[in-house]
Amino acid sequence: MAYHQLTTESGGDENSRINEAREICRMLEEFTEQMSEKEQSFIGDMTDCDYCTTKQLFWLRDIKDRYL
């Protein structure tokens, strides 16, 4: 259920956010040593996530843009 404008701007429903989050994490695996501890921890938590908020997905996209 879309409760906020960002929900629809994230690119899809909950399942598509989860799938995108997992894919981004896989793409970033080889760059984790270059990341801050906070980024490393976040990527580790999101790699096998069962839930991904719009805010989390946006942060993953920012990290991806920084390292790829």
C-alpha cells in the first residue's frame, strides 16, 4: 500500500525492492574493503534481506553509484 510518494518512486512493490537490494549487494561484494564500516555492515545486513524499505533501497543505490 502506497503511503508516501517515495514508495512509488522507488521503482516497485516490496518484492521488487527486495530483489533489487539483493542484486545491488551482489554487485558490491568485491568493493566492501573500500567501504566504511557502516556501509559494510549495511551491505552485510541487506545481502539476504527479507524486507527492504524505500529509504534502505535509496541508500543502497547511493552506495552502488559511489563504488560502481
